Amino acid sequence: MNKNIAVITGDGIGPEIVSQALNVLKAVGAKYNHTFNFTELLMGGCAIDKVGVPLPEETVETCLKSDGVLLGAIGGPKWDNLPGEMRPEAGLLALRSQMGLYANIRPAVLFETLKNACPLREDIADKGIDLIIVRELTGGIYFGARGRKQVADVGESAFDTESYNELEIRRIAEVAFEIALLRQKKLVSIDKANVLESSRLWRETVHRTAKNYPQVEVSDMLVDNAAMQLVREPSQFDVMLAGNMFGDILSDEAAMLTGSIGMLASASLGDTKRGLYEPIHGSAPTIAGKNTANPIATILSAAMMLKYSFGMSAECAAIEKAVDITLKKGIRTVDIKDDKTVEVVGTKRMGELICENL
């Protein structure tokens, strides 16, 4: 099979971790007789530095023609003082919108070999963590009306608007229900319906959609309680459905419960097979170029691409197994080092070992 992959290495540690994911994809291609064609593109801070905008038109055009997009990480303090529409993150939001990607799939799994890295009590970690957060990507407060104005007696005032419509809620709910059908058939919808009108519409629409999925057990949870429950008993969750901002925050919390944010992948999907795949961590500029970043989240993101965009479930499972084998041998990057560590390796070596274990 021949597939075209748009590659955005981005900023900070992005180039280091993406290069290892590409090596793993090449190894998969050789083993399973696939050809992956990679096209490197600019987005984020590096794009601002080179062409003056966070998302060049050429990048959008190439991504729309590709079979899938692999992204490293973008942003950093170097560009923090730019206007909002010129920051690296604006490029990512715009790309998701241009590609029609409204569903972010973020698995949070605690590997058996990494239980000691989990910050929770041993009795909680022993119950395991295996959940998926389905986050809406193109609506909510990140895309609502915003601005600033001068107000008499108080000075400058800023506002950001949380807004959702039924279509946006229904389509992301359908994605979450379909995923729940393939798992434990349990879905928790996250909102703030005791305060926010947008959350009341969210809750009503989710329950209307639930009528089409009678096999799935549905419940509601306020976002502040959800944040607490993720720490108290994460094993209770199977699929969590949330709006843009709530999903953003909760998925990062869930990431840390697995031992390291450097372990978790994500997929951003829409109505087509083409998706954008990225680790959920940031660009970590303080360790960029030091060969210490954990590439596993990016490698697992590439595995998700094989499964969701290319229909290569066996190849995805092979990568996941290779990662598990590597960890079971006691190989660790510094962020997941524990008392079972046999050898601490750098970014490049971790990628090499995962390729070998394929």
C-alpha cells in the first residue's frame, strides 16, 4: 500500500521526536510491504520565523492532499508576546479547522510496566487506567467571539465566548458513542450545566443522541467533579466526552496519571479518513536538542494514523507491542525512569530499540 504523509516537525523537541516516529513508520513499511511518502511542511514558530505566518497556505494545501498528517509540537516562549492571531497555536487551530477535524481522540493507558511512575497511590494505580477522552475541537470558547474594550472606571476588559450548536454537539457525541460501542459501552459526558447555558444544550443534545445507542450506559458529570474523580478513581472511566476547553484540561490531567505526558498519543478526526496525529505534550524548548525527550507519544500517534486513517490495525498493534516489549526490558527515557529501570536512553536510542523490537 502507498500512502502520502504530511510531516510537520514544528518547534522545540518536535524534529527529534518526529524523526524517530518516521523511522518506526519506515520499519513498518519494510516489514509489511507498504510505501510511506513523507513531505515536510512548516507550521508554528518555525513558520513564523521563516515566512512570517504560523500556517503557510502551502502547508494547508499539502495537508488536504495527503492521506494523513503527523505533527510533532509547536510553540515556545520565543513567540509568547506575539498577537493572538500570529502565535504558533493559531496555526494549529486554523489547520484543524481547514481540515474539518472536530474530534480529538486521546487515549490514556497506564502500562503495567510503568505503574511505579504513576503519581497516584499504589492501590489506585493497581486498578489500572484505560480510558479515552473524546474532545470537541472546532467549537466552544477557543473559537467563539472574543475581544477587548475600554470600560469606564475599570479600564480595559477582555471577553471570550463559549458557544455550541446542536450539530457540533451531536457529531462529536456520535464519535464518542461509536468508540464506546467498541469498548466497555460506558460513556460519561462532561459539562458545567449547573452554571452554563452552553452546557445545558450540550447535555440535552448528548441525551437525545444517546437514544440511538441504547447499548451504551450514559451518565453526566460536572467538569470540576470529573477532575477530582480522575485522581480519586480513574478506573471508573471508559469513554469521556467533553467540549473543547474541558477536554483540553482533563486530557492533560489524565496524561500525567499514566506516568508521563510523554507517553500519550492523540488523533484529530473529521468526516473523512484523513486525520492529524500528534503527541499531547508541548514543544519543551528547555530540552530541545539534548536527545532526552521521550518519543513514544509521537510513535504511538503514528500508530494511531495507521489504524484510523489507513485501516492498518495489525501494523498499529505491532508498534504498540514493540513499545511494550521495550518498556518490559526496563528501557526508559529520563521522564519515565523508576526503580525497575535497567537502562536510561535518549530520544534516538529509544526509537532505535522500538524499531528493533518490531
